Amino acid sequence: MTDRDKQSSTQSGLLGRRALLRASTLGIAGGFLLPTQAAETLPLWSTHSGSAQSEYGGRSAFVSDRRQTNFGNPFGPQAGVSYTPLATLNGTITPNSLHFERHHSGIPAIDPNVHSLTIYGDVKRALRFSVDDLRAYPLESHCYFLECSGNSFLNTLASAQDLSVQAIHGLLSGAEWTGVPLRYLLDEAGVDSSARWIVAEGADASGHSRSLPIDMARDKVMVALYQNGEVLRPAQGYPMRLFVPGSEGNVSVKWLHKIKVQQTPAYSREETSKYTDLLKNGKAEMFSFAMQVKSVITSPSGTMSLKRRGVYEISGLAWSGAGSIRGVEVSADGGQSWVAATMQSSGGDRALTRFRIPWHWQGHSAVLQSRATDSAGNIQPSRTLALEKYSAAGFYHYNGIQSWAVDSQGQVKNVFV
Amino acid sequence: MTDRDKQSSTQSGLLGRRALLRASTLGIAGGFLLPTQAAETLPLWSTHSGSAQSEYGGRSAFVSDRRQTNFGNPFGPQAGVSYTPLATLNGTITPNSLHFERHHSGIPAIDPNVHSLTIYGDVKRALRFSVDDLRAYPLESHCYFLECSGNSFLNTLASAQDLSVQAIHGLLSGAEWTGVPLRYLLDEAGVDSSARWIVAEGADASGHSRSLPIDMARDKVMVALYQNGEVLRPAQGYPMRLFVPGSEGNVSVKWLHKIKVQQTPAYSREETSKYTDLLKNGKAEMFSFAMQVKSVITSPSGTMSLKRRGVYEISGLAWSGAGSIRGVEVSADGGQSWVAATMQSSGGDRALTRFRIPWHWQGHSAVLQSRATDSAGNIQPSRTLALEKYSAAGFYHYNGIQSWAVDSQGQVKNVFV
């Protein structure tokens, strides 16, 4: 072990990479058996044939992970959200049935044979595309995160809510998105040289619309048709959505129906009355698309309870709208010392990265934190630092370090340190 | 355009990478509009709020992709298979509800609170692990393909069946798998120096069991707990399965219940009467785990019909049990000329890779083929070459090049060339 590993191992319980290589000493196994105990009576399900294969599979009756929904919006249940159950998931892919939702006027039931995308405005020729048209274009597939700009806003409040990682940070999901690079469609329409913005509008009843600078629209933006291998789900924009990698979720306009090319932004309702960032000086930042470098420990996390002393895996997600994740450090002593976590499924541009590190909990109170650094060199700030820039009334784009306190009974709780 | 691109473009219709950069000239858009046509009456679903968010999402009523199931097994429906709908999926992830299945005695309904994994035999101490025990170990996440050893066997028959890519090649899926590296558990049990094999056994009624050399078991093998982010589905081994990256699917024992460490293989039913490869000289190869370098065009593919002349995207999957995919070439003239396809989600060790290339179909008959090369330098063989090694009665591990004939009416059909 390096001196640093040894120190963190003995003090905060974090086990560095060298310790990980000697996992034989972790001693997690529940019970040692005498050789004669290895033989056992057959479990019930080994005594008879099980159910047959099926056309469309489901989950075990013992599994009930679900999105937490919030029907509290005064404008009706359709203007609400649902949160991904981050604590019970692992890896970097969010199953489509559990991807977070944020709708402004519910989920439209669109007939894909009627739906189309029209590109018009300052172009040489206005074009209309059916779903079949778009499928004939060169497609691309990439793993990307999607995060609502209001994700984690509960931690901008004055006092720490005793809630789960799902309730605080669950407006975050990861998927493999497949679609047509938007630049192909813009090129075919022939954008006028004076045009500087596109305005994308959805076919939902709210007519949700957002403006994007044309250079950004030509960069990594796609018209997505598939999510995690299958065609989009209705809740994610079926049959087509804009996908703007790394940007706040509301820019990735669902049920994409129109793209108008023009010289100015639309200054639509969603980018003036909402989705702006109120600063301390009373001004508001507009078009602040990119989500910032961020990470969160998903286990152990809020409302969980450690049932025994011993080794646990600390595991979480990291992401950045500015690029890929270069590294994540974890602290088990409230930020006094940090140890580099192991990374998996990392290196993807604007993708979720899973980080992990073993931790030996000896029954003492502890504060668990994670701190991500992205490929552009941005480091996730403390809560205090993250709040400094914005007005107390602002709550978008919050990316402060999450602190989970573990008490001597093993109870895990959201705290501000 | 390079001379090669130009040649392939004018002759077989394949459009190389330079053509792809000028996608503006593809001219796929269904219709040009007069500027005044861009305005339109609101579609029905834009006139009223849609449905609210939900705890667990579903698909559009217009989407009905399903696994094709085969209940033809004389031993009952539980000893059958289901095939992934490769033609309608895109990207590299297979949604868990559509992952292929192959069961020997149906899907057991396992209570995870009772189920355990026992490691015993030639070890210093036999150990038993609950699901919770395993979750405390250092986990890893990787995208891997899984392919049944009998996948594509229909193309080893004497005549070409007029079937879909699903029916011929659908015992293939891709997922992000998360689990405990098996070496941690073996190290903790303390493997005797004389031990050379492990024998893994499932908790299903067939007691499905396979032997693995211990060096292989220590390499990339994991006890998988999660698939595409969520805990395993029952059809994929809930609550735990062995996962042996790159190997024929039946080695990745589902509902993993016991691992016995010993000096010899078990020579179990499944590795003697089945899952051996009969050679021309009458001998049979045993323990031929690795699936070979392979690719298949998923669109256009068998039983599809091209409804118009013009540009299409040829798209497919490539994979290899020997490493990652280095490249895929596509031919539209039955193998006379080849053009390098564009790759996405590539570079993953033993993962599915998506390849793509635009193709201009001018209404002539054509034969579409793909040929993969892996990181070890293995090149996917022709059908004739692939069949040479094995007895006519053998049908496992077939990896010959797939040929899809397109006739002048646009009908696509499986052919042997």
C-alpha cells in the first residue's frame, strides 16, 4: 500500500487501489461452511420446470424499483416530474422504463405515420421529414447523460432535507441515443448565411420550444429516434426528439415537430420566464445550456441504513456537460482527505461514468463525499462555492458536492457541511 | 472522393466516408415545401394535455417489436428459445425485455432472500454468498455481447431459408453487465494449487452446469447482478448469473447457485452430449468456448422490402469473442468490391459494435454482405470456408458471411453465394 492508501485505509476506512487488488482480504462473505455443509436439499424452484420464454420480458416479482412521481404541480399532474431510482440501479445505463421524466403538458399519443419534422425559416428550401425519411439518413449512436436543469435544487434550500438520492438527484439518467446528426438536415435545407439560431418546437400541447445557436446545432446535436436500442418511448419524445448532449434536459425538445431557422433566438416562454439563472446582481443568465461537472454517491445514500460493520462498496455517478470525466475522488471524513475512486464505463464524452471504491465501516460516524473533475479541468465545487454565483431565488444548474452523513447506528442522511 | 469511393459509388452504390461528409447531397427528404406550406393546422395531440408521468414507463401503442419464440422443442415449451428482433433495433444495447433467451428447463421463480452462491470443492474454506454479500464486493461494469453457440445455424443447412435476420441471427444481444469479478470470490475461498477447473451450476430444474478452466475463470468472468442498469431479469438469471465475456451463451450459467473447484472438468451432459463441435474426421471439439469474429447486416435484411429507389443506410452489428472489432467492410455486389463502414460504439472488448454505410439503390438487383475483422486480426470467413472445418451434422459456432439478395423489386432475401 502507498502511504496515502495506508493513511486513508486506517483513518477514514477508504481502501485504495492497492487494497482493491487484494480483495481476498475483504472478508465480506456471509458465512464459512464446513465441507459437508456445501451439499444441501434442493430449493423449491430446482424441483420443477419454470415458466417458458416470452415475446416481451418482465421483472421479478421481488423487484419493484419505480420512479418517484411528483403530482404537486398546481397546473395539474401533467406538468410534473418523475425521478430515476438511482440508489437501486448500477452501471451507467438507465432502463427506459425508469428514465426520469419532465413534461410541460403531459405525454402526447403521437401516430408516427402522421407525425413529421419541418425545417423552415431562413433556408433555401423548407423540408418536411417523416420518421421513415429520417431512418434513411446516416445515424450515430452515443452514450449520453440527460439531466434536468433543476436537478438537485433541494440542496440549494437553506436546510438539508432528509431524503433519498432519488428524490434529490433523480432527474438524471443515462442512455445510448441513436439519431440523425442535425447538420445533415440543416445542410440539405440550406441555411442562409445570415441565420444564427434555430428554434425547436415540440408537438405536445405546451408547444415547448427552445432556441439554440446554429453553431451548437451543427456540433453534436441529433434528432434522436432510438434510446437504448429500441425506438423512443412516448415519455421520451416518440417518435423523435432533439438531443443536445451535455445541455440541460429541456433543450432536448421531445416530440420534435418544427425547427425554424432565424437570425435571433425566439425568447420563448421557457427561456425567459423559466430556465434562466438569476444572479446575485439581479440580472439573469440566459441560454446557459451546459450542465456543469458533477458527481453523486448513489450508495450508501440518504435514508439507507448500514446493517453491519465491515466492507461496503461506495458507488456513484459522475458527468459533465463540458466533456468526459477525468477522475472522481471520494472522502469518508467530510472532505479532510480524498482517495481516487476506480472508474468504469468512463471516457465517454458527455456520458455517465460509474465510480467505485471499497470502504471499511467500523461503526463510527462519517461523512461521505465525491468530487468529480472533467476533461476540461473543471472541478466540482463545494456546496458553498456552488451557491455563491447565483441569487438565493435561483436553483438551476446546481452542482455542489453532496454530503451523506453516516451515524454510529449506520443511518445515512443528507447533510450540509 | 477517392478513386475507390467513386468506383464503389458508381458501381455498387455504396457511398464511402467522403460522400458521407457531404450528406447534404443525399436528397432523402420526402418533400420540399413552399414557405407558405410550413404553417399547418395543429395535429390532434397538440390540442390537449397528454397523459401524466408514471412510476414505470411503457412503449407506444404503435410499437410492437417482440421476440420470436420457438415452442417447437419436443421436450416442452420450457426448453425453447426466443430471438431478439435485430431488424427493428438500432445502436448496440438490447433492451432487457427483448434480450434473447435459451432455457433448458424454463425460468425459475427465485426468492432472492433465500438464494445463495456456494463455492466449494478444492478450496481452503467453502463459502456461501447471499445477494447482499455480493453487492458489498467491488463491482465492474462492461458492455458485452452474448451469443448462443447455435446462433445462425440455419445458414449451415443445405438450402437458404427465406427468413428474417431475427429468425436466423436473433440469438444475439448486447448489454451493459455489472457484477463481481469471480477472482475475488475464488481468492477468498482460497483455491488449492492443484485445482484446474471450476464447475458452475444453476438453480433451474435442469441443473444446467458447465466447466471452465480456472485461468479463464480468473480472467474477465463475473458473477453478474445487474443488466443495463437494473437487477437481472428472471429470464437472464435473477438474482445472479455467471457471465463469461466472449464465450458461447450457455457457459454464462443463469441462476448461478454453486461453483465447485476441482482438478478436472465435470464432463456434464451439456458439455458431452451437447455443446461440442463435431469435426469432419468424426472427432468432436470440447470446451470450444469463444464465439468467433462475426457480423451481420440488420437493415436492409431478409423479408424486408425497399419501397423506393434512393439512398438507404446499410446498418448492422459486429462482434468477436477474441477481442474488439477493428473494422467492418461492406459489399453491395456479392463480394466483388468492399468499402469500409463507419463504426460506432466500437472499441469495446467483446462488445457489440454498430457499423453503418449509406447505399444508393438504383433499382438493380444486388447482394449485400458484411465482413468483420477483430483486434486479433481474425477475418470473418465466407460461408463455404466457415463450413469447411465442421462435420455437416455440426452447427455450433457458425460465423460465415451473411448474404442478403435484393431483387429489382426491392425484395430482400437470404441467399447462399
